Amino acid sequence: MTARSILLISAAVLVVYLAALSQVEEGPVRWLRDNHDVGVYYVRALFYPGQRVPYRDTFSEYPPLATFAFAIPMVLDGETATDRDRYGLWWSGLMALAFLATVGLVVRSRQRLDLSAWPALLMLGPSLLYFSLLRYDILCALLVSASLYLALCRRYEQAHLLLALGAFMKWYPALLLPFYLSLQMREDRSRALRCGALFLLASLGMAGLCVAWFTWDGFLVPYQFHAERGGQFFNPYWLAERLLAVGGGPDWRDHLAVLNPVFAALQGSGLLLLALPVRDHVELLKRCAATVYLFITFCRIDSPQWILWYVPVLLVFLHRPLTLALVALLGVLNYLVFPLGFFGLGLASPWFIGLVLVKDLALLALILLSSVEPAQGEAQPVIEGGGQQDHGPGQPGSSPLGAEDQQ
């Protein structure tokens, strides 16, 4: 299947979904649309038409670039400031463009590894499509996918800049920095140090601009908010809480407290991967996916849309039928958990708890199998002098959405 075919199929699916969003009401189970988060984005974006300073004059629990992104529909169409439904359609339309760009980057990245492009269609799984258009996580997935594509092209300076931007959209791209540097240290130590300094300076520069605009206290607002949040409903921490509440006796909260250090250790175990050298770009992709998985799966806080944090990374290098089938299965299971199970069954339902358990086991199996997936390709090499070998349409510098037809 050609890259153009994949993008055309993806675009057609997005058009149909957007048309449905414009016609179908939310409904009790929210199987097609969930207006809650987009409604929150609308409220957080009102700093723009009100000419107020975010974090100082208005509250936002989101990092700075995310809060600014929420105002884009109001910048493009002033009527969205007084029409929440119109804002929602604008938002989903913009996220559809980000989704299509992410699919294009997955395709181009696979081509650079000499892999078939068709697995990029697994991005059209129900959960990934649902959360891409109804949340903002696809924006960060786009930045990370673009950064990884540039890393595959060995355009590391640009890759690090996009990582820094991503860290101000969501926190998790900062986790990937050590693995980028580990790979680069094997290729060119001085360039690796320059790139690390570039990431740091870009991050400090953005932080400085934020502090200058909405003060230090305002800059810390989203991070303090999330540090004080309770647990959520979709991960092993919540499963342990549910199971102990049922069978742990009157002291079940004490038993849960004993597990807290265990989960903290599992969450931080991604740092142990730094002890292993990153020898090539496929290992870089594997470490990035595994580290993100460990940090979010064993955290108190989990959200079902975080499937967008690791699936686009996995789809760059997976090629075995079993692991690709698990990606497809996960896209279905995560959709069954949310919205269908969450709204249709309720948190107290044993069926809902079972769905979360099955989803978590499928995700664990996928991460374990992906970590031992045999490499079938490596990014095309660089010739002496820093140039790139001419390998045709996969060479760096061309647009991911303008890919030549290629098997």
C-alpha cells in the first residue's frame, strides 16, 4: 500500500467522523463524542477574547503551549468565543489535521526504516481516532513524531527543539531526552553535548518568557495542580485500590499504602533503561515507548487518551503480525474501557474492572513484545561530511504529507 493511499484513506475517515460530530448529539454513553474536555478547553481559552493573562487572571491546569493552543479556534473564528458548539467543531477539525500529519510522519518514519507503510492505518483504531479529535494529546504526539522523524534523519538539533516544545505541551517528551543523547554520544559526542545544551536553553527560554508574562506563581499553577490530584480509573494503581477495597478487609487502605513504594519504583524503573546503551534508532524508539509506558502506567494519574503517547512511537518500528495485532486490539480495548465501559457500566461494575484489567494486560504484552521485536531496518546512514545518502523519496527534508508513492 502506498503512502498516498494511506493518507487518502485516513483523510476520508476523518471527513466522515467530522461530519458525524456535526450531526450527532453527545448521548449518555458518549460513543461518538465526549464534550467534557473540549468544553474545558473552551473555558481555558477565554483569556484570549477577554484579553486577560492566563494563569494570573484565569485558571488553567494545562501547560503553557496547550493553553495557548486552546485559543486557536478563537483566533481563527471570533464567533467561537460565544458559541461552544462551534468551538468544538473547530477544535475537532484542527485536531483532524494534526492527526493526519501524525499519520504522515509515521509513514515517512517507517519508510526510512525500510518498513512497509500500511501499519500506519492502525492509527485509525477507534480509541486513537476518538481521542485524537476530542482531546489535545494528538498535538504532543505530532511534536514527538516529528522529533523522532528528524532524529531518524539525524537532524538532531531540530529534533531536540521539538522535544523542548513538546515538554511545554505535555510533560512526557522530556523523558525521551536521555535516550536521544545516549544514541548521539555513540555517533558524535560533541554534537550530543551541543544538542543537550540546545534543549536546555530552549526550555529555559520558554520558561523565562512564561514567567515574565504570568509570573513564577502563575507558571507553577498547572504543575502544582497535578501534583495534588488523586488517582484515576484506568491503571494498575486503581485496580489495586478496587481489589483491596473488596477483599483487603477494614485495613485495606494500609495495604494500599504499602504498595505505593512499589508503584513508585516501577514508575521510575524506566531510568534503569539508561544503563543500557542506545546503539541505533530502533533501540531509541523502543526505549522511548517503554519509558513512557512505565512512567504513566504506574502513576496515580492515568487517562485513556494517553494511548496517543506511545502508539505512534510503536507504529514506527513494529512489523511482526503479533505485535501489530496487539496494537489493533489495544485500540479496541481502550475504546471499550472509555467511553463505552466508563459511561455504560460504571466504575463499580465488575465488568468494567475486568475490562481495565484486560486492557492493561494487553498493553503490558505489547510493550514486552515490542521491546524484543527484531530490528528489520535502520535509519539510512549519513555520508561523510554530514550529508545524507540519496535514497529517493525517503530522504530528509521532504514533507511527511507529500510522500511519494512507495511500498
